[in-house]
Amino acid sequence: AQSVTQPDIHITVSEGASLELRCNYSYGATPYLFWYVQSPGQGLQLLLKYFSGDTLVQGIKGFEAEFKRSQSSFNLRKPSVHWSDAAEYFCAVALSGSARQLTFGSGTQLTVLP
Amino acid sequence: GAVVSQHPSRVICKSGTSVKIECRSLDFQATTMFWYRQFPKQSLMLMATSNEGSKATYEQGVEKDKFLINHASLTLSTLTVTSAHPEDSSFYICSARDSPGAGGDGKLFFGSGTQLSVL
């Protein structure tokens, strides 16, 4: 069975600093990969997704993520964090060839300092 | 860690029947739960936000009379797909927030999902 690991439970960065959230997956084939953001009191919002092709994907709100097959990673990055980026971020994988079931990581809580 | 139990994991039903999906927080209280629907190769779509003791808040375009949500207790929310049609076939997933008001840390936990197939 596939699994997703987000090793950082909580990350704190200063506004304007760069950000990288880690995500590692365990699966025999190339999965579909997603990053979601959960703002306080709201549901999940899709930031970006990777299915195939260019391993560097661009998302909304200035986020990007890079798929590295050799490392089984799909880390989320942003060059300059804004205070409004404070939220919880979830990495998720879906089965290759049948992108119906999602497995989520445990989430990373991002705090942004002024 | 906290666990959210979603049941059933898979259900097959005939067109026109109703199907109930349960989402339970096993070791924490959740005043807020979320229901999502997933489409092939696409992201999750938030259907509604379920609040304990009050009416659910539905997202635009989601038929509230078709997708009935009940959140009668702090540990249980149900989604009933009424008069199901083949186009309702999808993967439904719930999430529950560990309520800060009940001593939780507000963290979100996900169920394992329900695959609904309507024949």
C-alpha cells in the first residue's frame, strides 16, 4: 500500500523568507501527486498536482513543487512567503492508472512571523 | 494518533437507491467535518462543511437535497446520497477537525474514503 510522509509537523519562517515543505512517498509505481492547503476554518484547496511530464510544476499562490523519482519526493517550495500563507499543508498521492483514491500525509503546519 | 473511520470503504448500489456514508472520529471530538468528492485525475472537490448541531454549509453547485449531511454528534457525520445515479459514482472522503474547544489542537484528519459505484 502507498504511504505519504511529511516529516515536518511544524515549520516557522519569517515573512519574505523562502519555504520548502517536504513530502516523501512510498509506492511501487509513479503516483499522481498533490499538494493541498488548509486555511483555518476552511476546506482543502488544491495548490498543484503532478501527473506526468515536466517534473517541476507550478501552482497557485506562487507555489511550485518538484517531483524527484530517485528520492521519491515531491517537495513544495515558495521563494518568498507571505503572512497569508500561514496554514496547514498536505501532500497526497493517488494510485497511478486509477487516480481515484487519495492517501494523505499527516500535514505540516506553517507559521509565518512578521 | 487520531483516527477517522469512514464506512463503508466500497459500496455498489442500484440507480435510484440511497446510500449512507459514515465518518467517525474515534478518539477526538470534531465539531467540524468536511466532505469531499474526487474525480478521476482531478483534485478533491469540497462538497460541504458539516458542523455539529447545525446545518451543513454546501459549496456552490452541490445539491443539498441530493447530498444530505447530518452531524448529530461530536464524533459522527453522515453523508447520504439520495436517489443515486451513475454520475454520482465517485470516491468520497471525509475529514474531521480535532476541536480546539474540546481540548484538541485543531488538526485535520482524513478518513480512508468510500468508493461509490452506482449501476
